[in-house]
Amino acid sequence: NKCRGSAFSTDCVSRNAKMAADLGELLVPYMPTIRVPRTGDRVFKSECAFSFDSPESEGGLYVCMNTFLGFGREHVERHYRKTGQSVYMHLKRHVKEKATGAAGGAIPRRRNGKVFLDLELNRDFNGEDYEYEDEAKLVIFPDHFEIALPNIEELPALVTIACDAVLNAPSAYKKQEPESWEEEIQVSKHARSLRQLDNGVRIPPSGWKCQKCEMRENLWLNLTDGAVLCGKWFFDGSGGNGHALEHYRETNYPLAVKLDNITPDGADVYSFEEEEAVLDPHISEHLSHFGIDILHTQLSSLEWEVIQESGMKLKAVYGSGYTGVRSLGNSCYLSTVMQVLFSIPDFQRMYVGNLQRIFDYSPLDPTQDFATQMAKLGHGLLSGQYSKPPMKSELIEQVMKEEYKHQQKGVSPRMLKALVSRGHPEFSSNRQQDAHEFLLHMINLVERNSAGSENPSDVFRFLVEERTQCCQTRRVRYTQRVDYCIQLPAPIEAATNREELLAYEVKRKEAEENMRAPPEPVRARIPFTACLQAFTEPENVPDFWSSALQAKSAGVKTSRFASFPEYLIVQIKKFTFGVDWVPKKLDLGIDVPDFLDLSRLRATGLQAGEEELPDLMPPIVLPEDTRAPEIDEAAVMQLAEMGFPLEACRKAVYYTGNMGPEMAFNWIIAHMEEPDFAEPLTLPSMMDPGPSTSDNPEGATPMGSSPPEESIAILTSMGFPRTHSIRALKATNNNLERALDWIFTHPEEEEESDALSDMADTEPNDNAFSNATSHSDSTLSPDRETSGPRVKDGPGRYELFAFISHMGASTMSGHYVCHIKKEGRWVIYNDHKVCLSERPPKDLGYIYFYHRLSSS
């Protein structure tokens, strides 16, 4: 009864099952390990935990009948050796192009459909062109006994129930997060038969306002009668008076579309009757009824065409490093960031170079391990296994049919997205997100998961020197902080086409007032040098406390590079907040250079003739009483309705002095990455302030209590000694940002030996760096010594190698693509499509990535 030949022989599938006189006896030794999925168990039957193999892959997928994890053919043996689990369900989906019968009737799309109920396809198939047939069997390791399914008469009842439950289990992601990012938007039941009135309504391209109030934001167009009315708070996080909903209650006209989110790729549609966002496959036709041409709408259509290089016959590329990422629904912010990260050698070396070691030492549930999922995605992008060119026979057939259907298969990073977004109020949702925020989130996760090992995000880290001068005494204070990205302002006033912009604005307002079509839009052209100049300008410091005066004074701060990173991230600040609090994008182009020299922005430190401010902390001001603070609960609830944790909303309102929800919203955006973001509000007055010394400032944590281990790990992963990190956190009430400032202003000279010991623990590769000079490649900044963070200082000369572009009016909508320079040529990554770029739109980028040029 054993298949002794090839480990995965297919000739003896049913033969073995028939030869077994009693399958019950065969399975008796394994019965204690076979489980029936319970409520809360996730069944991974569509994707391998270590690769992107699926039932559609050549070797199919093996689902462990105990843990319900899925494994491709090359990884199932690892799980067997690690766990001893012997029984797996082997799933195989056979896909082929659909044939037609003699009478021309199409063969049904799905055969054996009940087998893989609710199984996600890893690639898109046109129902008119393809059919697929599913096959399932039990495989018993290590001898690979195979039992074809279904086999209800022969199998024990428990095994039959377990197999049926696995085959009919829903998606692991839907079960884990039923209302999260994997939930699909459904087609509205009204879309096909929607009635539209012939009332002559035509919607102008701009100048909209609510027909019942003066609202000009968050406007919805009713698709039945063309009424333009404001939405309510909960539609998309923005404000309104609810007139669109009132209109539905009066008329029962069910569908409305959000006006400022109409793009050539579609629009946001809401069904009042179904009470949810819906899809409208006929949206182009429905909008055309009111004079809106979705393909030529003014709403950023030109931008979409330029950035995606539409209209050009782009040549697809295949192989290692040219693998696309399939969209999971508003996931392009993730795919573009990961494409760029895995084009950097340090990330390739850390996760793909150590692939086997990471996989061998992964935990029992590899779907929850950060290093495993990073290695899985990195290998998927770089191996070339999921980006193969079409075979010659396919090309000949396509030419004969005068069509070209082949597209790269790409990979779908479901597991990584579920892992890195878990618990995050934004990234765990199905909404579009800011790629810059996600990039910083990923850097933070890499830092947190690299404690005690190589940290690839070291290549981004640099030190910023901040010089603050008291305007009254002229004395100065120099401090340093860690950063990973420079954000450049985009000064519209510096545009080289100001006259053209002013003329366009006049014409646009005239057209709006007269309900005419607007003029051709004009994009502001801003020199990169103007952005850099705005970045280096001194800025006023409000409420600056001068230690020389022992009082508040006017202060001025300037920032310079105390070190230059190996890889420089530059973000153009294209977004501003509108009156509805939704980020709005400025329409501008910047002549970003291919080569960048920032040497003149290197910090110089204390200059001759400058006098430092005394190292004194502000005095502790004890409140008159310890009563709970007054907090505007209405503002708290407004923020909470947007999905933020209640305690975080209370802190935001308190720390912004009850100045209203907009100020509190900005506080939330700035502090949402802090470990104590959602912790209850704790005021300094409620704590023991301790002695008024620089080592125990206001609100310091009592020295007897230990800071959160997560916060300690973040600081130690950045190269700071553990003992010094703990002291900094205790001295600043576990506030990470303040703890960093504290470390820089309190060098730990008296504990030099401890610091050296800690550095040995957290950075085993210090011998790779040289302390010879602050300007040599890959050196630690000399003035940081052992108590500073790991920084790879070097020359400030860079070359552009990648950029991420955004299309749309807001970070909360639209689409991202990235361009990466590989082998001397620019390549565009647009979800799963990877092509050679003809005209890389460098002037319309949002995040730019530079690598340092060698000193030679």
C-alpha cells in the first residue's frame, strides 16, 4: 500500500485507496491529529505560508489537517519535519482554455464546484474563456499514501466531517477580519435597472454646491434625478448636513456618486437603500446621462494618463526583479512601497539572502511571523517564478486571433498585509492610504523586528541637527534627533509660471459663475531648488522656553544634516487639509534632479563666538487641584466616529487645549505611531513629579517601574544602549519622541562600559564600520560614539533610482504607481503590470528615493 517511488507520484492516487482493505485502519494511528475546524480557526487553502503557491500551481497546495496551514510542494516537508503532523489535504485546480461543443455551446465555467467552495483565484480568469476542475485528496506522510476525495463510504466519520469542513471553510482573511480589507464591495441590485429622469439636468465640471445649503465639499450626485446634495459625517469621514440622505427619504432614488472622486477608472457609489458602498458596472453610462464624460473628466484624467504612461505601447518585462503585485483592493500604496524596498540590496540580503534560515527557524504559525512574510514576498518579487514570458505557442495563437491577452501573473501579498496592518486603524481597512505613512510604518516594523540582528532600515536613518536660538539673549542650543525622510515644502509662490496660473484662476472662476466648462487646467511648475530653500529656512518656535531667561521667549530654529544616509527618502508635501479635513492634493510639477548634492547642508555644530543656553529644564508647575481635566466630549465623539480609539481622541482634544476637532485630528496624525497612542490619558499632575532636576523632568516615570518592553526594543534597535534607553523612557514618561531628545542631551559617559556591552548585544556587525572620518562611506557618525544611534554617514551626493507617484485628488483615494531604475533603464510597476518606461514622469512624483554616490 505504499508509493515507494517519487515522493509525489500521481500514478498511485486511486490505486492505493482501492488496495487498502480498510481505510479506517489505515487512518487509526493519525486520528488524534486530525481536527475539525472550529469557530475562530483560519483555513489557509488558497496560498502557501512560505510562497505564493496555490491550488493552481503545478504541485498544488497541501493543507495540514491539524493546523489548517497551507504549504506548497517544496515546503510541506519542512512542516512535517517540524511538527510531525502527517495528514494533509492536497488541493489541485486544473485550469484550461474553454472549448466549445459540437453545437457551439460553452462548457460550464466551473466543474466539481462544491470542492473548493469560496476559494479565491490567484489570477483573473474571464468566465467566457476558461474553465477549471478541482481535485482533492488526503496525503499521509512520510510515505505519501494518497486517498481520493470524496470517499464518504470508506473514511471514518470524523475524517469525512473534517474534510468537508475544510473544503467548505470561508477565506482565512474574511474569517479573521469580517469587516476589514478583504471584504469585497458588491454590485448594487439597482445598477442594472436604475431609472434616470429625462429632466435636462447637466452637471458642470466644477463649481458644485449643495442645492439645500452652501456646502461645497463632500457632495453627492443622485444618479436618478441629478440632484447635488451634501453627505453625512459617516460616509467617508468628512462633514455634511445629510441633505443627500434626506433627498432619498423623500424620493426613494437609491444611488448617489461622490462628485470629487470621479476618475477615468470609476467612482465611489453609495446605495441609500442597501446602506453601503456599492459597485455600479454602468457608472460611465449613468454619469453620461448628466453630461459627465468619465473618460475625459477634468478630475485629474491628464495626470492619470501621464503617470501611467497611458496611450504608449509599453513593452512588458519578465523575470527576476520584474514581478508585479496584484491588487487586493486599494492596496497599491503597499505594493509600490514594497517594490522599492526590495529593490534595495540591504533588504534583499536580509530577507531573501537569509531565506532558508528564516524559514527553518520560523514559528509554528509562519503566517504571523514578520521575517517569514517579508522573506516570502521578497522571494516572490525577486525569484522570477511568478513573472514568466508567454510561450511561443501562446504568442503565435494570439497573433492569429489578433489579440494579446497574456499578462504577468504577479503575487498577492495577502498574508503580509494582514500581518502588518493588524490593529492599525487605517491600514487594516479597505480604504486607500498614504504611501508615505505606510513607508514609515514599515520602517518602524523592520526596526522593531530587527533587534539584535542586521537591520536593513539602517540605510535610511540619519541625524538631524537642530539649532535653536533665543531671540532676546542670542544664545543657542544644539540638539540632534533621528529621522528617516526629509519632507520638502512646495512653495506655490515660487512657481515659474505664476502669471499663467493667475490667468487660469480668473478664467476658472468666470466659468464657474457662468456654469460653463472650465478652461484647460494649468499645473504649477516649481523649481526643486525653491523646495530645498524653503526646507532650510529658519522657522519660529512658538512658546519657546529660554533657559537663560528662565521664561518664555521668541525662538528661531534651523535644521541641518548631522549625517547623510546611504539611501535618502524625499517626500514632496503635495497635500494639505481641506475644510472637510480630507487631505487635498496640490496640482504641481517639480523639476526633481537625477543627481543631488546636499553637502552644503551638513551641520557644523557650535560655532566660534556662539554661547550655549544653560542645560536647565523648565520648572515644574503643580496644578491647583488634581481634578479630571475638562474635555470637549463633542469633539471627542466626532473623532471617535472616524474610527480612532476613544482614549486617543480624549488625549488629542486635551493636549490641543479643546481647540476643536481639526486641531485634535492633526495631533492624532502626528502621534498615532506612538506605543501609548490608545492608552488612557495620564496627566503629570496625577503622578509623582519627583525632584526638579534634569534627570527627572516633569512627568517622569518613577524609577522603580520599568518602561514598556516594546519601547525599549525600538530604541535599542536604533543602536542605543539598553540601560540608557530605559533611563530616557523613565525620564520622559515613556514618550518615545521625548526620550530620543533626552538621549542626545544626556550622553552616558559614566556608564561607558555598560554602553559598550549593550552595543555588542544589539549590533554584532560594528566592525563593518570605521570611525576614521565623518565623510568616509559607511561610517558611524564620530560624535555619536557608543551612546548614539547607528548611522551610516558619508558624502551628501546622491542619484535618483526610484519614485512613487500618486494619481487623484486625495491620499484617501486615487492610485499609486512606482518607477524604478534597473540595469540602466526605468521600469514602471503598476500593480501586476511591469513594463519598460518610455517617459518616466519624474516631475509628478510624490516620494523620491536616492542612493548615495561613492566618494570616488
